[in-house]
Amino acid sequence: MSEIKFYKHEQIPMEMHKVKIVQQLHLLPADERLAKMKEAGFNTFQLHNGDIFMDMLTDSGVNAMSDNMQAAMMRADDAYAGSETFYRMQEKLEEIFGMKYCLPAHQGRACENILATRFVTPGKCVIMNYHFTTAKAHITRLGGHVEELVKDEGLISKSDLPFKGNIDLKKVEECIKKETPENIAFMRIESGTNLIGGQPISYENMKEVTDLAKKHGIVTVLDASLLQDNLYFIKVREESMKDKSIREITRMIADLFDIIYFSARKFGFARGGAILVRDEEMFHSMEDLVPMFEGFLTYGGMSVKEMEAMTVGFDESMEMDVISQGPQFIDYCVKALDEYGVPVITPGGGLGAHLDAMEICKHIPQEEYPAGALVCALYLCGGIRGMERGTLSEEREPDGSERFASMELVRLAFPRRVFTLSQTEYVIDRVKWLYDHRDLIGGLRFTHEPKTLRFFTGKLEATSDWPERLVKAYKEEFGEEG
Ligand code: F0G
């Protein structure tokens, strides 16, 4: 990683790329944002992208491509079967991860469907450091259950621990004993643990837990969707790994697992996914599921253009100058907010900055969705779109009561190589303003509540005229157009 030093200026993160193609942005006036928010039913998933200034909903499928990725798209080989593009992609993945067999799929959750279909039967258990929504949904759909055994400190929002995604080995041992190894479908380790703030897991912890799994004959699976961030953190935070190259670290991690899968909407900066398998027999036991659910084995539902782009993206993910960008910008944002006193998840992880709505909106009861309200307020106050990761994203208990989330977060994702430092400063500035006016934020209630995945398609309304009062205060500060 190049260490560019400043002379008079404070040290700031530096974009290690230049802009080549742009998408024009528009900041709607505050009154219009209020109208759009109402139309969207106070659900940021329901907003139109054209009405958004800073889209920080996710990093999935919205990372910037490089010139080399786009150039590679031009040589994509379209064929139903035997596409040369697939063989190029497979060869690159084998070079990086050392796994011979590759099952392509259209995105990460499709990989999870295939893995769950192959390994999970009713009553089976899947051990994880932490769940991801779609991974868990496929396991429970098939009658399995998930044991989340992240160390307790992973769930504490303020911390200086470098690897909050680490799994608790003692809890794992107890779980294996309780469930018996035969009843454990597999162990899934998630790099860059998404739902607890993009927090990494150390190489040492991965080694210890996979050794334990091997001792008991349990299949080990790595979700590598956020591996790029995790690789960066291992390199800079894990003392014993600091002299290793990213390629070496990647291979050391891969060697610990039987199976690796990823969403190429994240890892590889394109759109797609794949499962890599070490063992030939295991590969054959899943290969029929690809043509059944995805497409033929040499495209798996992906566009060949995207496959060519991600093949270059995998190589770029092995470069510190590329993978350091996300974590450095996130760290800058998190530190600035933390210093101002805004409750945020610390230390900054990968994926995005996470605001602690439980703290910021203490005055809003959990049944009125504090994180849901905060994320809407942020759109009203700056055209910034984040994602609610709290009670709204949970499903109700079978008796209809709310299942309150253990954390109420607003995620501000940093898609890679997309936003500049001045845009990051704008976001910091608006969050500070909103924090100083947090008393103006009120609660939400459902007007249309779907039974499953309600956070995607549900519609809500404000419990009072707080959005109008918030917008009025905002306009007094920044003017009609701000
Ligand atoms: N695993 C992890 C760790 C993820 O973050 C995601 C997606 C998936 C699996 C599923 O992959 O979307 O390609 O089907 N995370 C997105 C997000 C949706 O916004 O964080 P997918």
C-alpha cells in the first residue's frame, strides 16, 4: 500500500484511482425529499435512485468497475455450454484460492441455496460466527437451525478490539458436544461479518476453529463475500501476518476450508457468485443443483460479461491499494463521528459506517423502530440513503409480537471506489447536524406489513408530524434548496 504523506495537511485517506466515467447526481430540495419519503412509505428500499444524492444503501452490485474490468467485458464468450469465459474465471479462482472445482451461481444467496439444499435436513445445525439474513433463511427453510457463536464482545457497539467477528471456541466446543458432530450440517465462517458492522475475523481464530471442526469431521465453509475487507484488516491488525502478501494470506485462509462461496456483487466488484470446492466427490454431490436452480455449469445464471469483469476484479482484490480504500474511508468517517460524540460502531469495520440508533434515538421506543426512523431522517436531511439494520429487519414472533433486535443500526455503506472524500465529509456533516437535532426525530408505524422480509416492501408512516418539523428546522439551517 502506498503511504502518501502530507506536508502541511493532516493525514487523510487518498483515492488511489481517478474518475473516468461519471453519473450525475442531483440533490432534491428538502420539501421534495419529504414528499418522496412519504410516497416511499418511510422505507428507504422504496425510494427511486434518481431522488437520492448519496446512495449508501449497500455495496452490493454498486461498486465502481475499473477500466480493465470493463475492457475484459468485450471479450466475453457467449455460449450456453463450455464458455471460454467460465474457464478463464475458474482458472483465476484456482490460482487465488487453490480450489479446483467451481460451481457458478447468479449471486451469493443462490450459493447459499445450493449449499443448504445439499447439506441441511430437518433438525440439522449450522454453526456460524454470525448469521447473514439470506444464509439463515435457506437453512431454516429446510428445517435446520443456526447457532451463532461470535464472542460476546462482538456485539458491544463501542470497542477497540481488532477482530470483533471472532468466534468463541469454547461455545463451539460446547455446541459440538450438545448437537453431536453427526447433526452438524457444516460450519459457516463469515469474513467481514456483515450484520455486526462489517467486523473482521482473525486468521488465528479461523485456523483454531477449523482445526476443531476437522477434529470432529465437520465440513467447513467460508463466506468470502466480504473477504477483501477482512484481508486488509488481517494484514494491518494481525501482528503475525503483517509481512505476508495479500495473496499469501488469501491462500493460507483458503487452505483451512473445504468450501468457499461468495457474492461477486461484493467480492470481485461485479454481479454474480460462485462456490469453490476442494474435493471432487463433494463437488459432484452438488453439481446437479446448478443446472436445476441457476443455469448450465459454465455460466450459472450469470452474464458472461460480468464473469469476465469479476475475473479481473478478483485480481484487483489482491492489491492493497484497492482493498484498503473501503476500510480507510469508513475509518475516517467513523472517527470523525465518534470524536463529535455521535454513537457509532467502533472500531470502523469494512462495508460501511454504522450508526447506533438505540443510543441516538433513545427517546424512540423499539416498537416504533428507532433505526427505521433515523434512516428516514437522514434522507430528509441531506438526501442520504442508508439501510435500517434493526427491529424492522426482523420478523415477528409466531404470536405476532415484535422480536426486538439486539442492535438498532443504520448502515451507511461505502461502495468501493465510488465516493470521494468531499462526499464523505458531506455525509459526516449532515449526520452531525442530525445528531444535534435528534430530539426532532419521532417514531414510525406500519401501514402495510408483509409477513416475510417486511423491510423490503413494507410501508410505514410517521407517528406524528415530526418529519415536517425536522424539515422546517433543516431549511432554517441550510435554506430551501439544501
Ligand atoms: N453473504 C454476505 C456476507 C453478504 O453480505 C451477502 C449480501 C450475501 C451473502 C448474499 O449475497 O446479495 O449476492 O445474494 N449482502 C448484501 C448487503 C445484500 O447489502 O449487505 P447476494
